[in-house]
Amino acid sequence: MFAEVIGVTRRLYVIETLDDLLLKVIDDTMREVFRETGTEVICSFLENNCHLKREEIAEKTEVFSTGLKKLLGSGAQVIEKLILKNLYSRLELKIEEKKGYAFSDYIKELRKGAVVKT
């Protein structure tokens, strides 16, 4: 068990919280795909239509997913997969796709197993 905790600790990106890393990865991924203007439009849509402020996205991943689906339709799933791929990569973990898992399920799973350096 102790060796497993050490392994997880080594894999974690040096951050204050998983939420901070998730927010950064979401922001970086959105800017990579949609550039600055597109990302601002999406964030504005989420805030105005889903009552989700940018800083709340990591805490409310289900609302984030719902908002993306409203705006992007089936394209939202592509963005969510890219965000997860980038997040797992930053954590030096391998993502295993699970049938029936939604974006928020992967985040919940990471939270359960996360040991975050402070």
C-alpha cells in the first residue's frame, strides 16, 4: 500500500489541488482547439446559459459537460476526451476508457485516488 501511495505521489503534477490542474488543463485544451476568442465565447455561454463561472468548472464537471453539449452537440464529447487525455498525461497516468463513463466519472475517479502535494 505504501509503495502504491509513493507511486501515485510521484505521478502527480506539483500543484495545490487537482481542481487547479483540471482548470488549467481545460483552459489550455480549449485555447488549443478554439483559440482565445472561441474559448471566451464558450466561457461566456457557460456563464450566461448554465450559470457556471470559469473558476467553478472543476467543481461542477457535470454542469460543464451539459453546457458543452448544449453548445457543441456531439462535438462536446471530442473536447471532453481531449481534456481527459491531456489531464491524464499531465498526471503521468494512462487513461482507460470505460463503457458508460462520462467526463465527470473520470474526474470523480481521479479525486478518489489522488494524493495531491500541498
